[in-house]
Amino acid sequence: MVPLTGSDKSGGNFAKRLVAGLLLGPPVLAALYFGSPYSDLMIVAAAGIMAWEWARLCGAGDGSPTMLVMIGAAVAASGTIALGLPGAAGWIVLVGMMGGMLAARQGQLEAFWVVAGVAVVSLSAMALIWLRGQPESGRALVLWLVALVWATDTGAYFAGRSIGGPKLAPKISPKKTWSGLAGGMVAAGLVGWVASRVALNYGAFGLIVSSMLLALVSQGGDLFESMLKRRFGAKDSGQLIPGHGGLLDRTDGLIAASLCLAAAIWFAGEARF
């Protein structure tokens, strides 16, 4: 979940990013490669951390009802889906969203962002666990997904810095450029081509297009988190990863892409619990 470089939003020291990526990347990939219980435990823990960061961005104090509801919902929902109980996990998310709304109002916080945090963090963690749990293609799917998100961030970083040009969304993320978006999509397309050759039993054209579309979704997730931070006047979601910021800062693209991919596969009827 930690790219070797990153998009331009953290703006920190490249060396710190590189070191953090080299240290954290292998264990993350190993957990996803070997699957349950390692991947499940990692994703459930990550969901709890991301919910904690989101709650803090919204102004919830440590130990407050809002924070407890957000963390509890994310951990319980992702843990329940790991146990193979999708119906129960869905109900946990709904109850968590309602509880988050009540807690936010009690704490005079913005209920929309609290409820959105419960939904986004919980559902994305559930989606990633569900994708990894697919009996035949789970390992290849999640490794392809993580690789294309990392490639998107890396391609966007270098294309944006070397080419520059018009800004993509200056009011949300002033440093992002259209050239960066294009570079990220091209890099993701290359990952799709490689995946068609070595991992996934799909046509090269389809995987290249799918990878580029998911790169677009990934950048949308990046912008959404930038909007969240801008709304609450924060530069980063936290300081968990040196040179990168918080875990949300490093997984915003993966959050969006995992939700999109899981929904596409689910509606296509090509996977099962």
C-alpha cells in the first residue's frame, strides 16, 4: 500500500519516500501474496488506522464516541467479511453509518464526512479482502491492482515534475497536472500489459484499458482525499509513514480502485464469496 514514490501531494523528501517504500513494500506484498490470514489481518489493521486518521481529520478526539464508532465499524466490517459473512458485514456498515451520524451531531462535527468515512474505509477494506479471497484469481487480482495504483502514483509523480503544464484541479490539489494524470495512466497501462503476459488470463487489450481506467479512478480517490484534507485545513492525514504522511495519504487511490474493481467484478457475476 506504500508506493516507492508518490503523488505530489505530500511534497516531502524523496529520499524518505524511497526508504519508506523499500521498507514497507515487501511485507505488504508478501501478505497479499500469501493471503489469509496474513492479508486479512493486515487489511483489518489498516482499516482501523485509516478510520482513526479520518476521524481525527474530522475533528474527533481520541476516545470520543465518533472515533470509537468509526474505528469499530471499519474493523468489525472488514473482520466479518474475512470470516465469510458478507450479509453481517453489510449490516455493520449501515449501523456504523447511522451511529457515526448520531455521534457526529452529538460532538458538533460534520456528519456528512463522518458517515462518508465509515462507508469509504469499511467498504474499501471489505472489497480488498473479498478480491483477495477469490479462489482462483484473488492473488493475481490484488497484486495487479496494487501494482497499477503504485504505477499510477509513480508515473504521475515523474510526468508531473518533468512535463508540468496545466493544472488538473487547482482548487483541490494545486500541484496536480494533466500531464501527471496522463503519465499515471500510461504507467498503469504498462502494468496491465505485463499482467496479461504473466499473471491474469485475460486479453492484453482488455487489461490495458482496465488498468488505465482504474488509474483514472485512483487519481479520483486521490483528489477526494485532498478535498477532505482541504475542507479541514490539514496537509496530511497523519505522520505514520516518514516522507509520506498518514496511511490515508498512501491508500486513497487504492481505496477508490478497489471499490471500483470489486463492484465491476460483482456486477459482472465473475466472482463469489
